[in-house]
Amino acid sequence: MHILITGGAGFLGSHLCERLISQGHDVRCVDNFITGRPENIAHLLGHERFSFVKYNVCDYLHVDGPLDAILHFASPASPQDYLELPIATLKVGALGTHKALGLAKAKGARFLLASTSEVYGDPLVNPQPESYWGNVNPLSPRGVYDEAKRFAEAMTMAYHRYHGLDTRIVRIFNTFGPRMRPKDGRVVSNFIVQALQGKALTVFGNGLQTRSFCYVDDLIRGIIGLLMIDSDKTVAQRTDRSGFLSSPAEPVSETIHDPVNIGNPRELTVMDIAQLVLKLTGSSSPIQNNPLPVDDPKVRRPDIRRARTLLGWEPTVSLEDGLEKTIDYFRNVARAE
Ligand code: UDP
């Protein structure tokens, strides 16, 4: 397949580029390096099935030649980044998604949107199934990311319903692994870097808020599974264009175009993660309690029944094994600096 990945030099985008190239696909990567990094794709430059263009996907997007699929992964995605880049975050979720969808329509390409568990906001339901509408404060500092992705989902569904575009939406839960930026501000990267440097681990609030962490290889496998699954698997279309059920008697059935949660359902507190990182690094760093960011979700855990039944997907890498690999990565990064 000819595949274009926006945000292809980011943490997840670069893993996607690498995996898809190794599966024999032709990959074009677009990134403006706002949060992506040249070093994430340096090893791919020169590969015969890889090409890169530095570009902001909020601008008119044109590529020559055929495209079979577009994966829209461009966006700041760590809370620290989207709080520092609120307008760029809203623009890439809105304008960037529109441009990427327009290109998919022009090329007749399949479109996969990288959405997020943040669409559930500070959830009142735990674990979160895809059917949960969420609890989002649009005015909060986090609202820029949550609402950008909610808009992106709405736009994607509109292109599917109105233009008949073959679309997929993955809701990505907390993910970690090699190629996270040491200073991206996320909890796993922060704790590992702090532990390796003998600095205090910065636990925000009392550390009793929960998250569920997926190792990057598991996540990438789930995303590619969703991208590749045949549209034939689609259950009867839910509504007609105007949004009415095609027949009042017809059951509302989910389709492959509806969102799919991908994440690891093992839930633990932030304090548990701090203790685990200290244990696995052998560090004696102290723990320091910092203020909790505004509207920090109190719980988060994916309900992955849909991914299981639709894709036969299941995470396989344990948190401990994933952390060991990530700690090795950060040790090597530190050594190289
Ligand atoms: N967190 C923390 N210390 C840090 C960074 C994050 O305690 O140095 C907390 C943060 O408040 C949140 C959780 O860890 O409750 C996960 O934060 P992250 O930024 O990784 O992503 P989020 O799940 O909030 O999108």
C-alpha cells in the first residue's frame, strides 16, 4: 500500500512508519517537528520505500501519485505540550484533520484518525467503553486537546457519512516506550529520567489518580490491525446521511468506522508507577508531591472488548517488561548525550 502518515516523526508516528515499511508498504511521512523529532526517523531516511517532507498539515495538502491510506497522527499529545501549544493543538485537530480528510477523499484513500482517551475527559464511568460520551470541560486548559480531538472525530464521521469515505478512529490510551522525548512531561518519561538522574520523582497531587499504560509495540499492532481490517466486516450502516436510522426497526449496530479503544486495561495509581520505576531502576530518588494540574482525570482505564472482538487484539507486553525496555532506551539516550 501507499501510506501517508502525518506526524510521522513523532513518538507513535515514527514507530508506525518503521513497522509499515518493514511490512513492505511504501510510507510517506509528513511532520513539521513542532513536537516530532528528526532523530526519530533518521534511520529511515534513504530507505527506498520511505520519503519525508517537512510540512504543516494545517496548510493545503497535496501529494503526487496514488495513496491507499492516510494515518493522521499530527498533534501535540502530551499535556505539557498541548498546554504550551494550545492554538497549534486546536488547529491541527480541526484544520489539519480537515486537510487530511480532503486529501483522503481526493485520493480515494482509507483514513485513520489518531484520537485519544482524553475525549472521555475526567470520566464518571470506569473503565471507559467507546459508547461513553465523556465528561469534558471545554474551557479548561486541557480542553484544547480534548475538544480538538472530539472535533476531529466528528469531522471524520461526517466525511464517512456524507462522502462515504472509509474511515477508522482509534482512541489511544496512555502509551510508553522508546522514542518518548526525555522532557515531554509525561509521567513515565519524567519518572524514568528523574530516577536515572537521581532527582526527586515529581508526583502530581497525592498520586492516587489512576492510569493504564500500554507498551508501544502492542499499541502499534492494534492500530495496524484496525487500519488493515476489511470494510466488509462492517455491520449494517447505522444511519442514512441525514442522521436518521435507516429503518426504525433496524437495531443500532456498531460499524468498523466507530471508534475503537486501544490501551492496556491494567490500571494503577501514579504513586504505584513511581514505586515501580524506583524498583526497576534501582534508584533511591525521593518522591516529591507537586500541585495537581487543572482537571487532571482522576481515573482512566480502557474497556477493550471492542478491540478484542473486532480485531482479536490483546496487549501482550507486561508493564514491567515494557518499563525495562524503556529504561534501557533512556539509559542509552543519556549515554549518547
Ligand atoms: N504526572 C505526575 N508526575 C509527572 C507527570 C505526570 O504525577 O511528572 C501525573 C499526571 O498528573 C497524571 C498522570 O501522571 O495524573 C499521567 O500524566 P501524563 O502527563 O503522562 O498523561 P495524561 O494521562 O494526564 O494525559
